[in-house]
Amino acid sequence: MLLPYFQENQIEAGCDEAGRGCLAGPVVAAAVVLPPDYHHPVLNDSKQLTEKQRDELRIEIVKEAISFGVGVASPGEIDDINILNASYLAMHRAVDQLKITPEMLLIDGNRFKPHNEIPYECVIKGDGKYYSIAAASILAKTHRDELMRQLALEFTGYSWETNMGYPTRAHRSAIKAQGVTPHHRMSFQLLPAQLELFD
């Protein structure tokens, strides 16, 4: 059972991101403020759920959240400031979308760059511990998946509609055959040195 809050009687926003390990597409973060008495029998780390469950929970979270925000950092920004700083930037943008200022940010992971002097707590594997972080993981993941499916219609052959930009064999084979797109992260190792993978 996930926990409803880190500390009672304060406005907390859970924050998480999706797409850090991808070769293409943006990194997307979400921030979610849930009611203090919120609970749900299925809500969990987005990676533990099916696509159908995530899509259903996305509707539920948007409806039930006191406030939520989604932030994006582009592939160009990732290349300019590195993926870690781009993840922070996306989180900051998500927090800025909230209609209320949280008194505490619950960050999934072990590091964060402070934002607007809001206190924060880093929680390793927090998306499996707190409802608000789990909710943020759902919104970030579903928003990013939607973006990648849209990009897949324009840039065919990379299988982004199924791999979402992650470094699958099919994605890397397509990079080798077709080259890169404006949505690829040029600071990442797009092709492994061991080209025998493609034999």
C-alpha cells in the first residue's frame, strides 16, 4: 500500500520524469498534488502497470488531483545541458504549472536541483512508495508516450510508436539504415561501437 503523504497537513507535490534513457524525444516530468486522503487500489509505479491501466489512471489522476503540471525538456536542451539537468528543468517546468504552490516537493530519485526555494525530499523508488509520486510517474509516462506516437507518424521506420525512443535493437537498426532525425539526442551514443549487433 502506498503512502498518502510524507508529512501530514502540508501541501505536497509528487514529481517524477519519463524518458531519461531514450535515444530520441524529450524528457517529460510531471508534478501532482493529490487530496491528503487519496488512495487507489491500483495506482503504483507506472513501470509496474499495463498501458491500459496507465491510460485509465491518467484520466483518474487528472480528475481527482488538486493540481497537476507537466513539463518538457527538448532533445536540444538535453544535448546542451545534459540529461540530468534537463530532467531537473522538466521538473521545474512541471512545478511551475501547478495552480497552488506546494510546501514540499517529493522527488523520485536521489538528487534534485532546488526550485523557487520550495523544500524537497528525494525518495529512492518513490514512485512505489507515495501516491503523489506514482501519480506523477503515470502522467509523465503517458504524456511522453503520446508525444512519441505522434512523432512516429512523421518519422516512420524508427518504431517510436512501440519503443518510445528507447534504445531497442529495431530503433538502432533504423538509425544505422536511415540516419538521425531532429528528435535524436546527439549527445547520446546512438549506435554501439560493436556493429556486429547489426549483422
